[in-house]
Amino acid sequence: MLTGQELLNRARSLSNRSEDEIARGCGYVGPSGRVLRKGFYKALVEAKGYKLPSSSSSGGGGTRGRQAEFKTRVHGNGNLLIGHAYTRRLGLEPGQEFRIELRQDSRSIWLLPMNNEELKVAEVGSEPDQDTSKDPS
């Protein structure tokens, strides 16, 4: 991603193209191929000499993307998505496996790690429901 004078020069040279093509040409493309317009526009403003206040509480000044809203909805296909903001906040890693436990009394869903289950349950402060229907063999 270009910044500063390099960004201004490249954007100027691409000025006869669409906004998305200019942003792409300056390297403002996410891992999925989506154009990162907000980051591009912010970098342009800063390259022009304007200092923008940081929205980051850590003082990093980088683009943070969407903020966690702590709500979700069931999609039309019946899936329930838990986004990256939540899995990152919990320190979860790709490939980790969980047991899904449905709590009918509170209408809640619990994700219990397959390894180290007792530790996570203790951190939450409650015991998981005992499943007595398992075959002892």
C-alpha cells in the first residue's frame, strides 16, 4: 500500500480511471480482493498533509475495520456466524475444535474446547450439563 508522495503521484497518474481502479493501483486491496476504500481515502488525506485523529485505542493509527457489535442474527440458510472480531478477542486459532452445547434454560450456545475443557468451564464459573445418555463402552 502506497503512502505519502508515492501515493499522490500514483493516484494522479491513474486519475482517468475509476476510484476502485485507482485504489487497487495504489495497493489498497484486502486479502479477499476487496478494495479497501476507507484506508485508501485516509491515506490520501494524510498524504495531503492533514493529520487525522486516531480511532485506535492502542495508538497504532491503522485501519481497524468493523468493530464488534456483540450481536448477530441467524442467516436465511439457518447458519449463525461468529465473526473474526470475536474469535480474535477470545484468542482462538484456526483449526481449534469445540463441542457445541445448547443450554435450553437460558437459550444460549456454549462452545467448549475439545482439549482442556475443564479449564475453560472453570473460567466461565459453571459446570457443563452432565450427559448421561453416553454409552459406557
